[in-house]
Amino acid sequence: MTPPNRVQFLQQGKVDILIANMQYTEDRAKVLDFVPTPYDRSGGAAVVRKDSGLKDWADLKGKPVCVSQGSNYTQPLIEEYGAIVKALPSQPESLLALQGGNCVAAVHVGATVGLLLQDRPEEWKDYAIPFPTELVPSDSVIWLRKGEKDTQAALDSAVKKLHVSGKLLDFAKSSRLLNTDYLEQEHKALATTK
């Protein structure tokens, strides 16, 4: 499954739910249902060459930036920062295009690319995530087909339990995710309303 076909796979019943790297957007909510309690909140991070001189999102104006097809970062990159967006079928292809010099930055979910740079230091030694803020921080939700209210309710209850127990927070920390602020806030908020 790739970003361009994942919604089709869900709608056609080839998969039952979508979880990873698909944040909430109003456009997606028009065609799919989602679990109301987010399991995380994250935004986009730009991976750039260390010698690029790029220091902030505004530095992308008029420059080619790679993303995955269907990315919710496309519109803000174009409209807010004037980037020339190149949408590629998947994150690996986008990152390969960055390494090949076809774009000056590749923008993807911050946690994902942050771990990539940590876990593969030799391959990514010339690259960094220099921008101080995440692009379009959005709720990470579980997506499902329209009308599956029983599944939606069961998954919402499960996500809330994972927040209350602290298991989502523990998993994020053990996975070395860079930003666990949202998970810490949700754990405290839901644990006190339990």
C-alpha cells in the first residue's frame, strides 16, 4: 500500500483501517470516518542537506520540495511558503529524490524522518532537520470506512485506554520519538477524567 492508493484500499475493503502517517484533514473526513481520539499529534519536518543554507520554511520559496502524493503538507508548502512541490508515490521515493539532488528538501511526518536520520547515521550524515517548528501539526487518527460506527466506538475506547494507561507514551519514548508533548498531555488529561 502507498499514499496514493491507501484510501482506495480502505474504501474497497482490501484493508480494514488506516493508522500510520495519515493525519486528520477536513478533506479526508469528507470521504472517510475516523476515531475521534487521536493517538498522536505531529507535523511535517523538512530533511535538507546540511550545507544547503536552508534555516526556515520561508527559505523554500521558489525551490523544489519533495513530498509523498496526497500529503497534507503540499498546500501549505505552496500557498504559505511558495515552494515548488514535487509529489512522489511514497516517502522512500521522495527521500531518494532528495539524495539525488532533485529537490532541496523532503517534507514528511517529523517523527518518522527524525528516527530515520538517527537510525541510519552513515546514509544520512550529510542531512539534517534544521527548521525549528513542525509544519501543520495535526492529529494522528485511525481512519475507517464511512458508517462503521461500532468499529469506530471500539477503537476510540481502545485508544483512550492506551492513553490512560500510559502505554502510548511509553511506546513513543521507547521508540525514541522526538516530541512526546501531546502524549504526555493526553495521558494526564484522560487519566484525571477516568
